[in-house]
Amino acid sequence: VHQSKLDFFCKLGYGKQDICKVLENLGQEALEDDVLKELIRMGSKPQALESQAQPSPLKLIARGSCSASPGPIVIDGSNVAMSHGNKEVFSCWGIQLAVDWFRERGHKYIKVFVPLWRKEPPRQDSPIADQHILEELERQLILVYTPSRKVKGKRVVCYDDRYIVKVAYEKDGVIVSNDHYRDLQNENPEWKWFIEQRLLMYSFVSNRFMPPDDPLGRHGPTLNNFLSKKPVLPEPKWQPCPYGKKCTYGNKCKFYHPERPHQAQLSVADELRAKIKVSLSLGKEEEQ
């Protein structure tokens, strides 16, 4: 009897100590209702109610980290290094700054692509600074060298941009570069859309790697959202043209014109040309 009552009230969430104490006071033959009343009188509460009563601990997120799951990052090493070196020196320190920035935000998959010939000793026409950083990043399995070789004294270099876009596309990640990869956009329509939507540009300000807070423009996703594994793109918001019917931009106007919803937006000059063509054609018909 004792064990059955103990199991019953344990299933309700009451602690064993409280149940045993009540059974000792009321006796083993006490009714379940009486036991329950005594438990309530003692102030004993089921564990589920106690957990609801206690506020859940606040989760602190480090400053600059993504609240969503951080997505894969593919860095154009040559573009970043030359940008940090003011287009004069291949600055490996710039690559390190970019990698550290993404690491601090919690990104686990970070790949940097650099041509293999950057392993060679620096020359006067291609200076390189802090070359040892490349060796360290390669050891950490972050840096990847794209193939190159020499044929009859001439260097044959594989197109590293194709590696960068292909890996980022397959991983559904973000490309970090100030290059627009226009040749690759024309090569593959799927890559074109991907480059347009998943390219993260940046600046260096006093040895500080700084991407924009709005990578796709003022009405696009935030940087946190953009860098997450599954970014949520906001629905386009059509802003009415401040000039209304007086607008002279025609189809070049980026704002919404409610007065012409079902017709092509032509510029004033194009509208005049169209009217002239119609009047000329009508005049010729009358003459004939």
C-alpha cells in the first residue's frame, strides 16, 4: 500500500521525502485525498509547477555574435590581402583580420582561397607581407591553395575565383570579396543569382575588418540575418514616388507609381518619341 501511494504521488511530481513524511503523520491507510491535502498544506509543489514558477535563466550572447546559427564563410584571400595592402602589397595580415572577425562571431566553417604561387619567396613585382600567416592558416585547415605549376618557365595558374564561387555555392555560404565576379555570373545563371544574393563586401578601417550592416542595401536583411545558415529575406516594400505624376524618370524610377499599374513606365522623352511616331504614321495614312 505504501509503495503504491508513493508511486502515485511521485507520478504527480511530488518529492519522495514529502510523501513519506505525510504518510508517517497520517498513517499508511490514509485516503489519497487526505494525503494530497496534507501535501498542499505543507507547501509541497509538483516539480513541473516549481520549474514554471522559477524564471528561466537568461542566455547571454557575446557582443558581435550571431543569434542564429552562423553559416559557412568562403574568403577571397587575394582580394582581401590586396585590399588591406592598399593594392600594392599582398598583406597576409588582412586575411588574418578577416578570419578572426568571423571566428569571434562563432562561424565554424571558414575557408580562405589563395593561389599556390603565393608560397614562393616574394619578388619585387609581387611583394608579400607576413607570409608566415599563410603557413599557420594552412596548418589550421582554414587556408586552401588553388593549383598552379610552371610549364617551360611560364606559370600556369588555375582560376581561383571559380573555386571560391563553386565551394560557396555548394556549401550555401557567403562569399567575402569586393569582386563582383561578372565573368562567372555570365557563365552560369545559378551562380549569377547566388553571387548577387550572397556576396559580402567589406572595408578596412585602421586595421579593422568592417563589413556593412546592410549587405544587400537599406531594405535588405541585417548583417546577422545575412550571415546565418538560413537567411530570411524581407518582402519587398514598394515606396511611392515622392514626385507622383510629375516624375520625369519613367521606367528608370525606382519608386512605385500607383497611377500606372498596368502600363510600362516610359521616360518622358520616350513617350514624346512614341507620340511623334504615331502622329507621323497617321499623317502618312491620310496622304495615301
